[in-house]
Amino acid sequence: MMLEKFILAAITTNPKKIPSGTAVFHCDSKEEMEQVAANLEAILDGIAHSLTEDLYVIVKH
């Protein structure tokens, strides 16, 4: 099975802005959010996209 164009994870400092149906990582600061996004990008073999200043998603293209 191959996943394409799929949100693998969401990382945020604002839990109210999370898309439903995905893994969620809550962070206390913007710096922590950026570090978690970079690590998950490598671990999940996806691409991190900043949607807003308090929300990143990891997407498989």
C-alpha cells in the first residue's frame, strides 16, 4: 500500500486549530513546534508545511 497526498501528522501550539483524523502533537512554544516538525518530517519521510504561525502539517506527497 502506498500513501500519496496524505496528512501524516499535525503539530501545533493551539489545539483548537487541529484537523480531525490525524496524529496531533501539542507544543508549548513556536521553537518546540518547529523542532518537532523537523524531526517528524525525517521520521515519517514527509514534508513539513507551515499553514499558520501556530500550525504545521506533515504531508506525504
